[in-house]
Amino acid sequence: MEKPKKNKALFYDDSTVAGNPGNIKMNALQWAKMNLGTVVKGLVGIVLGVFMMMEIHWVFGIIFIGALLYNFWYWMTAYNRFKMGDVNLGKVVSVNPDRIAVITDMTKMIGFYPIIKIVETKLAPMEKQLNSFIPTVALYKDNPFDYPFWSEFNPTPLSYGTSDKSILQSRLNSFADEDYEELDRLLAQIGTIMPGTYKVDVEASNWKEYPDVIVGDLNTMKGPDE
């Protein structure tokens, strides 16, 4: 994900723009289908707030308002993920449990900081095929240490936002043959399918300048003086 200009999307880092933006209008029903538990919990909060406000005391309107704001934030964040998030190549490395490996460059503008992130997720039925390639979309999180790379990379299968096979295939077609080969090469380099964020090609990239900095979780990232 590059950093050349700003955008005005709600709940999105307005100092960034994706190198390969999704530009997809999220299908809310598809998102709810793939995230049923979380979506239901959000709706239950609203219903519970209304019930308590009407049956017990108006002060419970605080719960209703809080649940309403949370749901607004949740759905706008999901929408922005598919509209302005960064599309990256992923590969199914495990089925039941479903795991995908996704490759990206964590650079903010200058330098080369390649990683592979393996995440446990929920695959759509049409994607439950070991070693198949799938498109993913991700948001990145900045760091407070002025490092030239992002602290977190959070990819999601693009099928969470659309079930249109032509859209999914068009995003796969945006990757060159070399991208598929690179993902396979770097997967062999890390030699695992366990969830985690892995620096790759350390000696051939700018990671060699930051050997002690851990990426993947802002809470565990150390500052330059630590």
C-alpha cells in the first residue's frame, strides 16, 4: 500500500491509497453470510437496547445509542475495506481449518518490506480447494515510530464482499504469473502454514535494516530505542 495522496473515506486512514484498490461495492448480504456471528451480535445489541429502554427505563437508551454507533462503525469499516482496501494474492494452504497465505509489501512509500501473512479464516464453498489461489483485500495499520513500513496487515478473502465469480476472477487476472511464482517461492522459504506474519527475503530487502522489529501486531512492535 502506497502513500501518495489522501482519500476521504469514513473510518479509513486518509493518508493512504491502495496500490491495487478493490473498487468493489460490498454485498452486505454476502458479508453477513460470511460473518454471521458478529453481525447477529451487533443486531442483538440494538434490539436489547430498545427493549430495555422501553420496558425498564429510558436511561438504557445509552446502550441503544452505543450499539447503533458500533454497528455504523462496523459496517462502514467493512464497506471501506472493499472499496479502498488493497487487493493482494492469496493461496489456500489448509482446509478445515481454513487458512490462507497472503503476500504483500509493507512499505509505506520507500523501500521493500515483503511479508507473508497466514490467517485462519472462513472460506466460501467455491474456494475450499487446497493450493488454489484467491484474491484478498486488506487494510493496513500505521505505527507510531516513524518506521517506513506498516505495523499491521489484515487481509480478508475478497469473496467476503462479493459472490460474483467474474469479479473475483478479474481480480485474480490482475496478478502476473511472476506473482504466483513469488508466493510459492516465499511459502517454501518460511516452511510453515501456521498463522502468523513472516518477514521474507530479509537479506535481499530493507528488512535487514530492522532485524529486531516485529511486524504483524502493533501491541508487540518495539520502538527504535527499546
